[in-house]
Amino acid sequence: MDPEGIDGVRMTWNIWRRTKLESTNCVVPVVHEHHHLTLRSAPLPRVFLSSKPLRNQTNLPHELHAHHTTFEYTLPNRSDRPSGAAFLFVLDTCMIDEEFGFARSSVKRAVGLLPDEALVGFVSFGTQVHVHELGFSDLAKIVSKDLIEPLRSHKDLDKGEAPFYEKAEKFYHGLANQLVNQGHVLDIFASVLDQVGVAKMKATVEKTGGLVVISESFGHSVFKDSFKRVFEDVNNLSVFVSSSNILTLFTQSFSVENFKSTVQRIKMQGIIGPCPTVADIVIGEGNITEWKMCGLDKISYEVCSRISYPLCFLFRLPSLIMFANYWQWVDTAASTEELVPGFDQETAAVVMARLASLKMETEVEFDAQRWLDRSLTRLCSKFGDYRNNDPTSFSLNPNFSLFPQFMFNLRRSQFVQVFNNSPDETAYSRMLLNRENISNAAVMIQPSLTTYSFNSIPQPALLDVSSIASDRILLLDSYFSIVVFHGLTIAQCRTLGYQNHPEHQAFTQLLQEPQEDAQMIAHGRFPMPRLVARFLLARLNPSASYNNASEMNTGSAAIFRDDASLEVFYQHLQKLAVQS
């Protein structure tokens, strides 16, 4: 049974330790991921107490069946608030005419798709700002107008060589608080990665639960398709809320106050997500048990040694569509062996990625790679099976066996390796990591690779350079981009036009199949990923490099880089984990 598919619930540990000390020794914190308002069949419970149908054991209502674990109720709107949604479009007009035409046509199309009762506002800014009421005496600076100054990078931010960055970031933090107090959501659609300023505006999007889409151009399909998808289903709420939390676009209808109290010996440690201002060590937005949320996101728990209050979920909503109650069974274990079956490797990897990203933004000189390595070593030392000081005897339970591989790919991902990425690109990827569900976030950390050939049906392949062969086509899904890679022989046949000959229909079908799968993946995702034909080698495990090029398979490629391969990484992990 897939708990995330049914209830939108995933946990790092489905079996908990009984004390705070034992929980801390498990390295990976206890985190509960819940995607609210998950689309389900038969969401409304039916209970007829007057007719007493419960007396008949063969005719139980839906809510009493074991596979119906979540109840949702439709709540009436408050009469003192407007029933229509409000949309405010903000457009930068400082662009070339072609780009401005693309942006203008997309906004016009979006306005035409909105319902008649919607409230629409528009603000444009260039050399002047045009709004319904002018509220600024002067525009704040975020960059210098002098073109001699280079574009800001992570190195400039670390050295304090971006003079306007801190003031601009402080300004947007204040703006985020105003938006939260008023119950608004800010969404950003931007192009030109280096100069938009998404890194500064990150707080306004995250705290309000907004959407962010960055593309190379307003004429690119990533922007046009993503922007269209936001508004085309605005009248179909069930579809709208089931796709990547797009419900946050109803900017004046989903101001939520979320209060949570917990069962005995469990207390809130913090929350990561769009909820600005609960524990000894704060994670994300902590120190309290009540949050204002314009959107809904992840929650972290801490095992506590003193008694708290009974479990209760209370949403005080000015105008929310649904209210959900759900139960998650959690076992408490007394020994380490009993914890092993309850470990969720994907959830733990995503939690570690989110914590590492948060620490890199909030802690000075934080070494993310060293922190991840130490955490992985401690986890393997505690839950691995080995003899002291004997690396060859080391082994991991199948419930933990993939976690080192996730950590290896996380160390090499854009969340940790910020070199060659602009601050806006880094902020963009981290915001999507925080808002997506576990399955999608796991693909961001460790992409999926599928191979296509004449000899077999499409099947998963190792994320390794050895998967490259001259007679194969590879489909790499890294969430942000989808890569279709043709082997040497396939590429030569394609160049010669074999797919245009009727006698080579099998080859034509082989070329079309990965393209169709790529389009299917892109259609079900928000924002739309880029469809590219490069960047494959950068995400593969460099098992074949210039040091062992003679051992490569025919048609494969060597990766000329100094990074350690997964095999070398695992060997070092074994040595450190078995040290007494």
C-alpha cells in the first residue's frame, strides 16, 4: 500500500524510539511529510446515526473500511469575505519587444481563462511604475546600474561584495510579513537567470506558499506551458489542488491558521514550509505551536520526555475548501533492530537535503558535505552489520541499502554544489525541493534513468556511465530537466535518416518512444521541465574515468573529472563505519 498515494503522508521513521536520547542517536530526525488536500475518490464520509446502520456488519459506511484512512469535509465560505479569488499580475516591461510580446500575450490569455467573479489587478514597471495607487516615493536598489560591475555570484555573497543584497533581502523579508498578515500569496514567473533577483525574493515566495517558475525566456515552453496550466483549470478545484499545491494561487481565499498539539511524549520541534512564526533545537519556523499559512507544507516532530496534550488538528479558516482528519499508526520500539523495518530511505534522503539546504542558508561557514558525511557514517555505524575494524564484513539491511547512494548523489547535486550556479538558480531549486512531495524531491536528488533498445522493452538502468551504449537510447529525468540521449550508432542512423524509410519502422518507433515518455512526464509536472539533449554525463556516476578508460564498455564514455565514484565513496564509508 502506498501511503503517499492514498493520504499524501510519508515519514522518515514509521517506528519511533521511546526516549529523546534514543531518538537523537538515530541521526535522521523524525519528520512527517503531509501533502494536504490530496485528490481521492469518495472523499466525503457518510454516517447516518438515526438509522443506526452500524448494527449490520456487512454494510459498513465508507469511513469504517480499513483502506479509507482520511476523511474530508466541505466547509461553507464565510459571508463576510468576497467569494471570488483575487489575482494580481506584476510585469517587468524592461525587455526587448519580442520578449514583451510573448509576456503580454500570455497574460492576456490567462485573464481570459479566469472566472467572471475573479478580481484582477495589474502592475507594470519599467522606468516608471504604473499601479492603481502610487505608494512609493522612490524605488529601492537591488543592483548597481553600472555595467562594469560583474554579476553577483555565491562567492560575492560570501565575501560581502554585493552591497545591495542584504538591504534588498531585508526589504523582501518585511514584504513577506505584510503578505502573510494579509493572507496573500506571491507567485514569481521569471526569465534570465542571473538578474531576476529570485534569491532576494525567496522569503516572499516561501513564507506565502507561492509558486516560482524560472525559464530561459518568456518564449520558452517552460514558461508558456507552466503559466497556462496555472489558469486553465481554475474553475476545476479538484484538479487544481491535486497538482503540486497550485491552490496557493487563490491569493485571498486560503489564509490558514494551523494549531497542532501532540500526544504524550511527543512535541513539535519545528516546521519547514510556507508558515512564518517548538522545541529545544529549532528546525525551520519554530518556538511556537501555531502558524499562519497561506500554503501548507512539511512538519517535523521531536520525541519529548514530558507530557503534552492530546492530538488535535485545528484549522481556523476564513475561506478554506476542505478540512481533513487522518490517522497515522506509529509503533514505538525498544531496540535498534525493531527500528529497521520502519525506516523510509527516500523520505530520509529528502529530509537530509532540506535540512542541509536550510543550514547552508542560515549558518555561517556551514560545510554541507562534511555534515552529510558525518551523519551518514553515524547512521551506518549504528544500523550496519559488521565486525569491528573489518570493512569487508560491513553490510546494510535492505531498508538502508539505498540511503548511501542517495547521499552520494545529494553531495553532487545543485543543492549542495552551488559552484557554477547563480544565487537565483540555487534559490529556485531549493524552493522546489521544499514544496514538492517525497517522490518528486527524491528524483531531484537522484534522477531516474530508463534505457531503450531493440532487444528489450524500456527498463530502468543504473545511474552510471556504464549504462551508455552505442545501440541504446537513455531517458534521464532529473525533475528540472528531461534528457534524451542517443548512443553513437543510434545517432549515426538518425543522421542518415533511417527513420524516414518505411522498411525501418522499428527504428522509427525506437526514436519516438522515449520522446513520448518524456512528453508524458513533462505534462504531469509543474513547473514544466526542460527537454534537452545534454547534461547527461554530469549526473551519472563516474565509474569509468580517465584512470580506468580501458575497462569501459563499447560505446560508453569516460567522465574526465576528479570526483570519486560511488564504489570509492562506499569503500571509504565502510572503513569509517566499522571503526571501533
